[in-house]
Amino acid sequence: MKHPDFFIVGAPKCGTTFLHSHLKNHPEIFMPDRKELHYFGTDLYHPDFVRDKTLYLSFFQKVKNEKRAGEASVWYLYSKRAAYEIKEFSPSAQIIIMLRNPVDMLYSLHSQYLFNGCEDITDFEEALRKEDERKKGLFLPKNAYPVEGLFYRETAKYTQQVKRYFEIFDKNAVHIIIFDDLKNDPQMSLRDTFRFLGVDENIRDDIKLVNPNKRARSIFLRNVLQNPPPFLLNMSRKLIPHPVRSLMRKSMWNLNIRHEARIPMKPELRKILQEEFKPEIKQLSDLLGRDLTYWCSN
């Protein structure tokens, strides 16, 4: 069985779903159907993270003659342990890191957490104000996984996260993708990534860089699907075969999705956050050898 030898480690809301999908379509690359396995990063918790090694490796049982096998789990970048654990598992692994303007990433992450039921403060500015209290275990939603995602500003401190991977892996084994490049010329970004992975870079795919903002039509239904009452769970297990049960849950989840445009961030708040992240973005620019300070302007 071929083990994964490259990892898309994050950050969240930076185009990882797009990349996972297009790498999966490449004939020389194997990607599991499931994204976000999160076998590594044992300092973070989510009930759906795959922590059993046998189960984790089973996602790669279908590898045939593909040159490369990889997976994408967006919290590997934030995790303080994931880089070390990946290195121990696969010493010659290659790492792909995707980065986005931190202000935009945070706003998008907040929307995603609202949709998933991991966040219950609908106002982004108020959620930011609650960060310090949440770090103390206060005002935490019941289903906040991983809870560290609610420490919004911490998730966007890219410099220390990227530096960790540069120090643990050979710098040449780490490929950085800036979201703006992916958005402006996705085909070029894909070719660069194919070249990094050593596969045919002339493979072309239909490009659809779209991940629309989602809202749950029914909060009640979303909560039931995420955390079924014990009596309902036990009854369904007795009466409905697992494959059918999984298909029903997936269908109901998809039917409960409503796509709608995200309300733009308040200009005043954007300006405050841009100013706040200036030192971080300057450090990241120095680390990557690329000027990203335009992220601090309107």
C-alpha cells in the first residue's frame, strides 16, 4: 500500500478544496475522496478527525499506479505538532501551504464556522472581541471543533506557522501558493504545483475557482444531522444499513444548504484589521521573499 507522500496543510479558506479537487483529477496523483482526514495534529480535537492509523491508511487502499499520493487537512498548518508528526511519518514528504490575505481569510472562516454550527456569534466584530474570553473557556459553542478556530487572529499568524514547516522540512520541500495568484491565474498555479510534485504539468482541467458562501436553511436540521439524539441514532442504526444511512445524511445535509452572497465586511473594521496585521504581513513578506504588503491596503 502506498502511503501519502505530500500534504496540503492549510490554511483554511485559502483554496485548499479547489486544489484537492484538481489534484484528484490528475492521472498521476491519488487523493482520497475525503478531504480533512486530520490524522496528524494531535494537539487539536474534532470528533471527525481520523486518529486510528489503520483507518487513516485505508483511505489510500485504492492507490494503483499513481506517482504521488497526498491528502489535504487545513489545520495541519496551525497545529504545533502536525509538522513534527508528518516528518516522523514521512521524512521525505513534500508540503503545500496556501495563504490568503488574513483579513479576508478570517471573515470567510467566521462564515464557515457559522454554517457548520461551530460559531454562534453572528456578528464578526463581536466574535473577534470574544477571543480572549474564549481562550479561557468562556462563550464557547457546544460544537466548536476545533475550538482553536474561534481564536481567529491566532489562525492568521502565518509567519510562525510557515516558519515551523521551513525549519522541520527542507525549504525546497515546501511549496507556497498565494490565493491571489490562484484566483488570477489558476492554470498557472496548478502547473507550478504539478511541477513541484514532479508530475506531468501539461494536464489541463476545467477551472472553476468557486466556493460560494453557505448558510443552513434550518439550524435545527443542521444540529440534528451533526449531533443526532441518542434514541434517533440507535433506531436508525437498527433499521437502516450504514451505506443507506450515510447517503441519506449527505442528501439531507446538501438540501439544507443555501448559497448566498456574503455581506461585505464593514470598511471601518477592515481598516482596523489591516493596520493590526501590518507587522505580521511584513514578517511573512520577509520570510517568503515576496512583498505581500498590498494586503494592508484597500
